[in-house]
Amino acid sequence: MSKRVFFKTFGCRTNQFDTQIMINKLQNFELTFNEDDADYVIVNSCTVTNGADSSVRGYINSIGRKNSSAKVVLAGCGSHSKGEELFNRGQIFGVLGHSEKESIDKLLQNESRFYEIGDLKHIDTTVVSEFIGKSRAFIKIQEGCDFRCSYCIIPYVRGDARSIPKEQILDQIKKLASNGFGEFILTGTNVGSYGKDIGLSIANLIKDISKIRGVRRIRIGSLEPIQITDEFLELLDESFMAKHLHIALQHTADKMLMYMNRRNKFKDDIKLFEKIASRGYALGTDFIVGHPGESEELWSEAIDRVKELPLTHIHAFTYSKRDNTPSAKIKEQINGKIAKIRHKELTSIINEKNYQFRVKNSTDLTILIENSVDGKYRGYDEYYNHIIVESSEDITHNWVLIERAQIGKSGNNAKY
């Protein structure tokens, strides 16, 4: 009987794609969805904050209690930041760096412990033809980041920006589309940098993807404001584009952006957001609350500016000190309780903006149903708003048109 492998994925969509690569490469092992009966537990880790590291360590410790015979292998970004330490302590069986994940089948056949960290220049060559348990497909188009934001460790564990060859990406999507996938989410460490190293652009890539038979909707992961070119803006009215963009601002006070070593300024950001919103788009952003140096005066300025922006979604998180980054050395650290109060104020404002947007955009919504819970079907509309749909027939993984949704403060509902 083949030995069983369980995957636990932390963090971003790029990690979710990397997990699918490893699943795709398993030949001499059986995939299991039950960690309790697994012979190997692969922890595809996130290390974006100290808190993320703690979550990974906590999970590894829990496996030791629940399934002491399982061999735990650390993969993902945490393998580069904490792998050596955990390996030397004997807390894990193996370490699998980013460049080694395509060799997972061979490495798991080792009887002895292994530490294979590899390098940070690798580009994946695996073409994934199926996404286990998914109705949408994540497509990694690039790896690494050339930005050096002062709070971020990711470039040091993912490497500099490098693009996956366009033909490989198109081949990937052709195979997934032929297997019934219609929605594709382009992901990576810094998605908007795609093509700069190979003489292409993300807009050029999207145009070619849209020509593939079966591609119905294209979503894009987080973009930087300076990466949105006129060529990209020309795509906004195309039917294949999801009507939602996530553009990472991180803050709206220019002095805070300077502390963060960001490349955007608010006066440019608001012009860009208003231009895109005028095309009927929902707009999301990342926002770090409580970064060192965020005085009451700067917070007041930031929140006033947030109110001006046509935002509908937000990924807000309180600053978490990340060892070995410039931000960790700034002396003006913000009290955690203050940061939580600011986080609540920010999310409350965006929740109301989101509600008002949903009220105005409640008809003729195109939903890809992802799953069902307690007999009710769940999915996202083109604006990336979650919706619960009641139906007498099984509509899992189907596209449905909702003529009018019922809009509530906590979410959308509909009958089909």
C-alpha cells in the first residue's frame, strides 16, 4: 500500500498553486485529506509576519500530538526563514525549499531526514492540469519581487522577480480549460511585474489568455499602482475581465508611505482609483495599520483620505514586527491596542462602502458556484462579493446568472 501524504497550506494564493504543483508530482504516494492517517504531512508555510511563523510552529506541534508517527516536511517561505532552526531541533523530518518542490516524490522516498533548501532563482516547469477540490484555478505567472518595502521579508525568501515563460502559462490554462475550468486567477509574489525580465507585460499576457477556448473570467492578484499602464487600462471594458481589481496601497498618508519605502503617493493613487471606479469596477487594497511611526496625526490624515477613495474591499491587518526588516528597527512602535482600534475603524468604513456598492450593483450578477454548505450554494460575483444561493438543483461548479440579489449588511443572498 502506498504511503499517504497530507498537505497543509498556509498563506497566499501562490502557496495554494505551489501545493497543487507538489500534488501533481506525487507518483509513488497517495494523497489523503485526513491528517490523522497521513504518513507524511507537508506544511506549505507562510512567513510574512512573526505571527505567521507562530501559526506554522503551532500546527507542527499539533501534528506531533495527533499523529506522532507522521513525518513532517516544511515547505514554502518558512522553509527559507525558519527551516534550518526547526530541522536542527529535530522538530521536522525534512525541509523542502521553493526550487525543490518539483522533486517532492524523490525526496519523500528518502528513509533518512533531508534538508534541501535549493536556491531562489528557480522557475517552475510543472504544468498543472487539475486543481483538487477547486472550481477556480490559480495560475502562478511569476515568482519573487524587486521591491524592498521596509516591513516585508518576502523578497528575501522568494527571491527577485522572474517571469514564467508565456507559452508555459498558456499551455497550463489550455489544459485546465479543457478540464472544465472557466475562471482563472493570475497570481505570484508581485503579479504586476510579470514580463519585465522577458520583454512582455501582464496586459499582453491577459490578451493571449482571453483567446483560449473555455476561458470565461480572468481575475488578477494584487497589483501595484505604478504597474497599471495605459495598455492595461485598455482591457477594463473587456467581458472576460472580472470587475474587481486589488491594488496594493498599504497606506494613504504620504509620510507613512515613505517610512514603508513604498513607490506610490496618494495624489496619484486617488486619480487612478477614480479612473478605474468610473468604469464600474470594485476596488480592493491592502492596508497596514499601526506600522511604526503612525502617529495620531498621520492616522487622522490617512482615515480622511480612505473616506475619499472609491474602495469596496480591504485586506487590512495590524502591523506585526517581522525580524530582520528595516521597519522592525524603527523606535516609534505603536501600541497593539491602539492598532486594533484603528483596524476596526478602517474596516467599518470599508464595510459600509462595500454595502453601498452592492446595493447599486445587485442585478444580473454572474456567479461561479464553488461549493455548498448545509444545502446552500456559495460563490463570488464578478465584483468579488460573496453570495449564498438557494437552489432546488445541484449547481456546484456551475455558472449561474442572478437577475436580482437580496442585499444585506453581512452579505448577498439569492434564489436560483
